[in-house]
Amino acid sequence: MSTSSSTSPKAKAPPSSTRMTGLERRSAVSLAMIFALRMLGLFLVLPVFSLEARTYPGGDDPALIGLAMGIYGLTQGVLQIPFGVASDRFGRKRVMVLGLLIFAAGSAVAALASDLTWLVIGRALQGAGAISAAVTALLADQTRDVVRTKAMAMVGASIGLMFAVSLVLSPLLNAVLGLNGLFALTGTLALGGIGVVLWWVPPEPREHAVLGQTSLARGLLAVLQHVGLLRLYFGVFVLHAVQLAMWVALPTLLVQAGLEKDHHWWLYLPAVLGSFVIMGGMFTLERRGYLRAVFLSAVGLIGLVQLGLFGLANSVPTLGSLGVLLFLFFCGFNVLEASQPSMASKIAPASARGTALGVYNTLQSLGLFTGGILGGWLVKSLGAAGLFAVCAGGMVLWLAAAWPMATPSSHGANPTPKAG
């Protein structure tokens, strides 16, 4: 495996050019593919997990099911920064291959699990393959400042796309393979990701900056004192907590509305496809300078979706109302998932961009863990209506925190956030 090269993709175009070079496009597409394969593996079990896990010994405990759903977020969050530091010292690609092997091992454990406890162990191992920081660091190594935001947006969009695809494919594949077969498939996807690392991702730069303890502490302090980044950290935590928590209860609502679990894709597919059409229009508005309005509208939209689900949980849900709410959720989620990493890369201090993205990925992972744990506990204690009420409250808090945001500049300047 080649892990170094004296030629960087950044060197193939004039520094002022805003067009990606061929190697920059190859880097962005291949690294987005690695993210896509890994996140598809994580998300593929999500729509059916809360229903299928009940058939395992120990599956009568909603809190334990929530733990099994979200535990990978905890192990991933804990290991995200250490994996990023290791990639500085030993090479990005080596760390990425190691992380994908760990993820594949966790998938194998989950596929062979005989009870819910072993499912928890398998999911924890999946999360331990925490390569997000290493992937985004390598993307930063291989792209120039003027095109890095575009590259980061491609990676962010791949996550939203895989979440949407998983909601469509999961019920279909589950009907054929079962939950253990889905986990076996996720392991295969991880091994495919290793192939992408070895044979498609361009060679990484010959040397990486090695941060000493003082530099690392200074970088962490810088990003944790940056008000704009703190807003994004809070936002990505809330977004992924809500995303995972709502799927603890949503499949049950679909069943109550009369849609068999193997047919949930009938509702997911049109909602997903329709949301991508609308998302294209939203990004057109963003290019015209309405990023702040698009961003805040997406946050508010997901909050309204949670209020709608709260109302349905207190009544008799219908497929029509659930379909509309799912469509609106995907519109907001896909915009936020694609735009937030791009915004973080724009406003982060240039000397601490890797650290900033490492913290961002850590908060994303911890949000997934919190959503799984909190979702299971809330359904057990307060029912589905209580879960959606808490999710709506979280989105309101995020909207209030994000409201004073300033629109990042196009080329990486760090604007001073508006007062408020």
C-alpha cells in the first residue's frame, strides 16, 4: 500500500483557480465513497433494527434496544480524535484501513449475535472503527483552500444520501436477508471501502505535520473558543441525536398506520426522491447568498416535523400524514448534512482545521449515541409522544443557538458572528 507521494493533487492547478483538478476530484469522490460505504453500513440496519431486535433474547427492553442502536456513536466519538492524531503520525491510509477492518469485525460479531447483548458488543466494535477525522484530514491534505469547501460538501452530501438510500433498501433487504444478513452485508461494504483506499484514493502527501502536546492543546483551545464552530458542534450533535432517536419510534407508527414492515420502502422511496428535488432548489438559493436563510429554515423545518410526529403519536397515524412528514424531514436533513461540514471547514482557523473537523466528527458520533440511548429510554418512560416532544425541544434550542450565525465567506475567512 502506497501511503506517501512527493506530488500532491493541490499542485496541479494555479492556487487561484476555483476549479478542481483531476486529482482533487478523484480525491473528493473516492473519499466520499469511503464515507458512503461506511455510513451505508451503519444506517442500513436503522429502519428495521427496533422491530427486528425484539425477536432476540433480551429484546423486550426498549432501553437495551436503544443502547444497541446508539452504542457505536459512543465508541466512535471517544476514538475519533485519537484516530485523527494517529493518522498524523502513521499515515492517513493506514489508519483508515485499520478502522475499516475493525468495523468489519464488529459487523461479523453482530451478524453472529445470539442475543441482544452480543448485538450491543458488535455495534460497539463497529463504532470503534472511527475513521471520519482521518478521512476529512486526508481530504484537506489533498485539496487547495479555494476548493476545499466544495470537496467537504461532497463528503457531507454522501452521508445524507446514504441515510436516504438505507431507508429505501433496508426493508427490502431485511425481507430477504434478515437482520443478521444485513450486518454481514455491512461488513462486506467495509471491506469494499478498503479496496477504495488502496486502489482509488490518490497517494497521500509524503509528510504530515506532527503535533506536540502543546500544539494539540492550543488547537483544541482555539476551536473550542470559536463561537461559530461551537454553534455548528451543538447543531451536529442535536441533528444526529434527533435522527437516531426518532427512528426508535417511527417504524412502529408506520405499522400502526397499516404498513407492514417489509413495505416501509413504499413510503420512504417517494419521500427521499422528492426531497432531493427540493434540495437542489435550496442549494441554488445558497449559491445566491441565502445560506443563512436556507440553513435556519432547514433547522426549523425538522423541528416542525417533530411536532407533527408528536401529534400523530397522540392520535391514529395515517400513511398520508407520515409520508408528508418524512418528505419534509428529508428536505431539512439532507441540506443540513451537506452544508454543516462545509461551513465548519470555512470558518475554522486555518492552523487548526483538522482539529476542528475532528471535534465536529466527535460531536456527530456522540449525538448518534445519545439519540439511541435517549430514544429508547424516552419510549420506555414517556412513550412515542414524549420522545417526539423532546426532539422538538432540541430543535428549538438549536434554532435559538444558530440564529445569530453569520454567513461564511467563500474562501475560508472567519467572519465574526453577529452579536446575540
